[in-house]
Amino acid sequence: MSLSQRYFAALMRLSDGAQERLYGERKAHLFEGLAPGRRVVEIGPGTGVNLPHLPADIRLAAVEPNPHMHPPLRRKAEACGVDATVHAGRAEALPLETASADAAISTLVLCSVDDVARALAEVRRVLRPGGRFYFIEHVAARAGTARRRAQRLVKPAWRRLADGCRPDQATGALIRQAGFAEVEIERFHAGGVLNPVRPHVAGVAAK
Ligand SMILES: C[S@@+](CC[C@H](N)C(=O)[O-])C[C@H]1O[C@@H](n2cnc3c(N)ncnc32)[C@H](O)[C@@H]1O
């Protein structure tokens, strides 16, 4: 267990309220599509910020590599009444059977995943045919803009501070290229203008 993982888990716990203010309304709307009783896999759930937005009677497989996130994640799942199994795996090799999930979730995770194409292939593998992948991710600013240059400039320091997060990653394009049958993506801004991790994309991809 590295010190940076411990530090990042503490930071995530402290940022719960801010996250809710930035993304809460959008999550409530996005996750409306999750029907009760479903088998849902969440990659990189962190301390469980999404749990209050999920129907209580889903069965959640939470795949989170940072062990310092696990205790707050389990506590929050219990408080929200969500039947959650926490796995210490990574999105690139999901510890789940093929076609075993009705839905998958990812919020602000793919920026930190080492092999995004592989992680998305894994999400597709574990979804049943017709299953849906719900996501909110921050993405690279448009090429040639001052924001994109700033993202590149701060990236080395940002990656060290924020557990490997890459502010300039074209995650929306990677989701479109991942082989889903249908992809709906909306681009939006959240956070202050000086925040390097904006703009964002939110949407649903169907297998
Ligand atoms: C910025 S946090 C986001 C946490 C939470 N999803 C949220 O919306 O606040 C990124 C999370 O992704 C996790 N993560 C990093 N690499 C990962 C990987 N390869 N597979 C799954 N999760 C990963 C981190 O441990 C962390 O919990």
C-alpha cells in the first residue's frame, strides 16, 4: 500500500460534498436508467460517492484497486442499504464473469486507468447483451485551445497529486471507439474555469 493511495483516499473522503455539488444533479438524472434489482458493476467507486444515487435494491460489484477506499466504501454501502461486494481488482481485468452484469458505472475513473481500451473491452465483456454503461468523465479540452495547453503543462504534477489522473485524455473518443452498439454522449462543464479537469462528458453506451 503506497502513501499516495492513503493520501488520495483521505482526499476523496474530504471531497464528497464538493463532488455532490458539482455532479449530484447530473448523476441523479443519469442513473435514473438503472432499474431496481439489477446486477451492476462499478469501476473505481472510490469512497462510494455514487451510492446515494443508486437504487437500493441493486446488487453491486465494486471494483476498486485502492484498499484505503474499501472501509468508507463498505460503510457507505451499508448506510445506503446497497448490497455491495467490494473487489480489490482493476478495470483492465474485471474479476467478473462474462455477460454477468446488467449495467456498469464509471465516474471520473478512466482518466486514471492505465489501459483505457482494455478497461472498456472488459466493461463490454461483463455486460449482458443490451446492458448499459453509464459514465461521467472529465476529458481533454479541444485541440489548440489554451485550456488544452494548460492541461498538458500541469499533467506531470497533476498525475502525482491525483493518483495518476491525466487531465488531457480523450476519454469520450475512446468510449466511442470501444465497440458499443450505441453511444450517447453529452459534453458539459463543471467546476471553476481554472480547474484543469474540465470539460466533461456524460452518457450511456449500450452493448
Ligand atoms: C478520481 S477517483 C473517482 C472516484 C469515484 N468514482 C468518484 O466519482 O468520485 C478515481 C478512482 O479510480 C480508481 N482507479 C484507478 N485506477 C483504476 C483501475 N485501473 N481500475 C479501477 N479503478 C481504478 C482509483 O483508485 C479511484 O478510486
